[in-house]
Amino acid sequence: MNLSNLVLYITSLLWLNLTDAKIGYFWHITDLHYDPFHNSPELHRGCRHNRGNNEHSHRNGRHRDHTCDSSWPLIQSAAALMAERHPDTLEFVLWTGDILSSSMEHLSEEIKLEAVRNVTDVLSRTFSSQFVFPALGHNDPAPSKRLVDMWMQWLPTEALQTFETSGYYTIEQSKSKLRIVVLNSVLWAGGAARTDGPHRGRQQWEWLEQILSKARRRNEMVYLVAHAGPGVEERHNAGSSSAAGGGELTPTANARLVHVIRAFSDVIAGQFYGHRHADTFRLIYSEGRPVSWALLAPSVTPRGAGSTSNPGLRLYKFDSNTGKVLDYTQYYLDVNNIRGEAHWAIEYNLTQYYGLREISPASLDALAEKIRNHHDRGVFAKYLTALRVRHAADVAECDSACVHVHFCAITRADYHEFRACVRNPASALASRAAQNSAAILLYAILILLKS
Ligand SMILES: *[C@@H]1O[C@H](CO)[C@@H](O)[C@H](O)[C@H]1NC(C)=O
Ligand SMILES: *[C@@H]1O[C@H](CO)[C@@H](O)[C@H](O)[C@H]1NC(C)=O
């Protein structure tokens, strides 16, 4: 090798180092809703069927159907899929709550913790050399010493301190500039607030703003992670003209969170939530410009709240130096498959599915525009199919008003703005129509000339 070749070689090595993203992966799993009594007729709490009606256990040889929460075999099959598709550079796992079936609500703390322990054990075995970062949902036990003992294998001491009292914490990555901030959305949710909820909820605001300011000073990028995020629940409003426009968070908490995300959008690299049992996304705007995105992962349980979906598991691909999310692969299990086996498969890859060049607020904003396109329902059909994880998406049933509600849910995280958007499809359209109007005018003139 002569000198100039050597120089070229070294330069290219340096160049590669500078420009190549360090590719890493992480799983996002959510809303397992494990039901330990799934299989016992006398304690049949997890399914919507009448207690005496045993029909569902015959309908599906594996005791999986859309009226039941997750059975133990379903949880095991999810763990097996994740073990099988384990990338070498798997960095961590986000686990955003609702571990237990809501049918366990009235059972003792003892049995709930035992069920959480069993799920924790499965995840520990599946991810023996990764950290799992849990966020609490409204169906989970409240933060306690016993939960801390269960999860101390995954959380550093500092995180355990705030987790034990309030259920939130932050994780500083030692090798990169990425910080994970796990919120306890239960503290900001209306009905489920515990006795000291308001106090701890206030503390969480102060803590969050402090952490985000610190991240900004240190040039860190942040992942916001929680069970429930800001924004509305479109399925409660779709098709109804009196759209209430409510979400999981109280109106005050929702407005404040949207405000905080807007104010710190320069340090927030992404938001990751569960809770909805749906595969969707949310955008936050500042002065009309998209500044932050949230990706909502579908549940593991096939049982919906209001509507049903297939179980899903999501594997993210990201640049672990910068935290930039590059793509994800959505896995799903067709509950009604005739094989009867728990056959998990790839449902889609985000960038390929929607033809995105990257995952950014601007590219997802452009996607939202395509979703509501009146002339080509193709993208909306894809969105609706993904929303229910390939479970019976009937696009024909969703008329243009219904499509519009979906669009408003994606793009209006503020409850007031959502209601205004739903009430007034024309004005929402008008805001975007400016660049088209000249073309329409030209078209009209051409038609006039022709006739
Ligand atoms: C937890 O796992 C143990 C051991 O497999 C089992 O005996 C027990 O019934 C499980 N309990 C719950 C609540 O899942
Ligand atoms: C999605 O991405 C994964 C991982 O990169 C790849 O193995 C798979 O073939 C892709 N699937 C589809 C449907 O594009």
C-alpha cells in the first residue's frame, strides 16, 4: 500500500466513524394485562362473556380471543418471540405499564404483586443482560418497597429513590447523550389519583422541568416514556358529533404537558406511550410548526377498551449515540388464525409501510396530511389497518367526518384544539389549502374556457 492509498484509507475510516450512526435497538412492550385466572371458569373475571358461558374456551384452542385479557401462554409466546428476534445490539426495553388485567382490580395486593413478579421473572429471563425500564399504568400496583425490590435489578439507586415514593425516574446512559425520563402518568390522571396524588403530581412537574432543563444544559437528548401521554382518545369520539375530546390525563395536566413538550422540543428526541391499545401517533405543534412526535404502541392483550386489536410487540431501531429513532418493526399475532398456534409475525416496518424517508415531526406531519386525503384513501386504509393491528379494519365504515376525527386526534393534542378541529372540518382544511387554491383556480378557468 503506497502512502496516498494509506492516507485515503485512514481518511475513510475517520469519515466512517464520524458519519456512521451507532445502530442500536430497543423493544417497546405495553399493556400486557396479564390475567392469571384466564383459564379458570369459576374465576372468570378477565373475559367479557357471562361467567357461565364457556364458549370462548372452545372457540380457540389456545384460549385466546378478543374478549379476554392475556393468558399466561400468550405472555410466554410474546417473550419467546422477543428472545428469538433478539438483536445483538439490543440496548434496553421500555415497558409502559398496565401489567395486570383490570379484572384483578379488586383482588388483594398480595396476588397482584405475585402476578407482577411472574411477569417480571419472564422478562428477566428473556432480557438477561439488558435493563428493562418499567412505567406504571392505572392497573398496576402503586409504587412501593416491594415493587422496588422486584425491579432493583434494572434500576440504578438514584432512580429507585424517586420510583419508590412517586413512580417516576430518569436514566442517564453512561455511553451516550441519551436520557430516558419515565413518568408516572397515573399521578396526572383524573379518576385513578391516589390519596397523595395531587401532591406527588405537583412534584412530578417540578422534577420533569428540572430534568429537562438539565438535559438541555448538558446537550442530552431525552426520550419521554409513560403509560399514557397527552392527547385525546379518538375512538370515543369518532363518528360522534358531540366529540367530548377527553384523554387519560386531566385537562389541566394535559395542557401543561403539551406546554412542557413544546418548550423543550429541542431536547425531546421522542415520546413513547401505551395505554390506548392502538397503534397510532401524536404530533405537537408550536406556532403551526410540528416540533415533537409521540409514537403509541399497541397492547399485548387482544382485549380492547371499546374496540379490539391483535396483540403487538414493537422493536425500535435507533442511533444510540444521538437517540434519533430510525425505524421500528411492528410484530403482531393474529388471534383468529386457524393454526391455533401463537404465531407471531412481522406486521410492518414504519418507514417502508408509509414510505417515510425519516422519522421526524415534519415527516409525520406530512403523513397525517396523507391520512386525511379525501381523494386517495389508500394511506388512511393503511393507518386504520395498523391502528387495530390488522384486526378487522373496515375502512368503508369510516366516512369523511370519521377520517377527520382521526386526523384531529393525531394533530391536536390539546383538548380544546381537538374539539375545535372536530367541530370545524372546513377551517382545519383551509389552513392547509392555501397552496392548492391557486391550482384550483387555474383548473376552474380551464374548465370555463373549455365549455
Ligand atoms: C406465579 O407463578 C407460580 C409458579 O409458576 C404459579 O404457581 C402461580 O400460580 C403464579 N401466580 C400468578 C398470580 O400468576
Ligand atoms: C422489516 O425490517 C426487518 C429488520 O430490518 C427485516 O428483517 C424485515 O424483512 C422487514 N420487513 C418488511 C415487511 O419490510
